[in-house]
Amino acid sequence: HASLFTAVAVSVLRNSAAQNSSIAVDSMLPPLCGFSKRPLTEDVHRRACLRQCRIESNGRLRPTFEEWETYCRETAGMENWDPSCEAYICCTFGCEVLGGDRTDCLELRGQARFERLVDARADMYALGITQEQRCVLEKCYAYCARASFDTCREMQFVQKCTDSNPTLYGCDVKCNAAVEQARPVLYLAAVAAATLSVCGRLSGT
């Protein structure tokens, strides 16, 4: 029994060391899509680069989920906002911890939507976030990742979530937990309702 315990412990430590090594390598690498003084709204090549999802030789996914989310927020004022960005970010607005209302995110367009996202993020961090709130947020993000993405984008999120070591701050979030089937249906209904509302306003003008 002692030898079995030792073998398991060594395996866990090796896996943890390998993950930490990969994270360290990631942190030293330049961004996959490079640097640019041009805003993303004017840089079609960087936008295309940030939309990809590829596996590197070390098994890590790039671009990182953080890079993709930054792309989403910086392009939120564009007329044709990336549908994946809208699905994920507007889903998070539906979480109680972020106000529990997706309406603005789904209905606003252009600069108004961009400013709403900026204000919501600023309000969330204005007074600081406790470890408990951080855990609730992570659970919201995990749910929305499963509800909104295909396999590769979802795995980008799982990589980001597990890299953050949520157990270190006492969080029991399941980074790759399955989503209840009813919830995505409710989200699609909200999208449809918002679309009809926008179309109704346009037809009335």
C-alpha cells in the first residue's frame, strides 16, 4: 500500500510540474498574434489570428482564452460583432453575480454596447472582489463557456480555468462541467427575443 501511495504521489507531482512548466513557457512567449499599435477594429489580420484555436507542440492551446476575450471586448463596438463573443459575454451578463440581465448586451449596438461592457467590468472591480465572489464568477464563466462554444474554444477556457488553480482560493468550480440542457435553450430564447425587439424598433423607424 505504501509503494502504491508513493507511485500515485509521484505521478501527481510530475503532472503538476509539467503543467507548471508549460504555463511558465507560455508566459515567456510573445503573443501568438503579435503586437500592434493599430486598434483591433482596424486590424483584420490580428482579428483573424485571434479567432483561431490551435494546439502547440507542448499540448497548450493558443491564442490563450484571455487573448480571445480581450479581442471580444475591444471589438464589441463593431457592427458585425463576433457571434461567439456575443454568445459568451452576453451569457455572463445573465449570471446573478453580474446583474442577471442580458438585455443590454443583446440589444445594444456599436459604441453603446462597447461602453456598456466597459462600465460593467469597471463596476465589478470597483470595490474589489472577495475570494467567494471570484469563485462565483468562475462558475458563471465555466457555465457560459460550456453553453456558448464548440470543443476547441471550450478547451481554451478549461486551460485558463485550471491554470488559475481555483482550489488555492477554496473554489470548487468544475472547469469542464457539463451544462444542463435546458439552460442553453433559455439563452437562445433570450437571443431570439432581443432580435425580435431590435427588428421591431427598426421597422418602426
